[in-house]
Amino acid sequence: MQERRKAERIDSLNLVHITSHDTEGKVVQQGIGCTINISEKGILLETHFEIDPNDRQTVSIGLEEEIVEIRAPVIHLQRMDDGRFQMGLAFEDLDAATLETLRGFVRRFKAHAVEGP
């Protein structure tokens, strides 16, 4: 099967605060999840609650010493056997500073993985 992703993902556990907004912009849900992997294009997120893919999501992700806030619609959602949920989110409308923060995090993570602890 051919890889469809346009950006390399790294396996990284990062805390995420997710806020769901309805079509009128009203906050309908908030919660905490954890990334399974991350790239400059999106994340695979795990939560203990289901998110409505029709709502608009905003995620705040802790990347080392920085927190980035990004709009990220749900691309796919899967309920796991243990009741948790995994969802792929694609980042939207990244500004230059946020994109550079993501790229820098990925570069440093990969360099650390090659060098070792």
C-alpha cells in the first residue's frame, strides 16, 4: 500500500487540549487527549471521549516549552476495543510561526532519536 501522507510523522506523546465548536462557533465540548504521532500537517490523537467530526476542532498542543493552538478538523475517527477513541486531525491555516515551531519540534525530535538520550 502506498503512503498517502505528505509529511513525515514522528511517534511522540504530547498533551493536547481540544475544543469543539458547533457551526455557530459555540463551544460544545472540551477535553484532554494525547498525541500518538505528529507532523507539520496533522496529528493522530487519542482521547477517552468521542468527538463529533462535524464540529470544528481547535487543539492546543504542548511541544517542549511551547504551546501551539491550531484549527484541525477530524479526518477520521475510530473507536478502539478498550473504549478509547483515535482520530486523525489535519492542521488548517497554519501561520508561519506555528509552522516553524512544528518543523523545529520534528527536527529536534528526530535528531535526538538518532543521537540517543
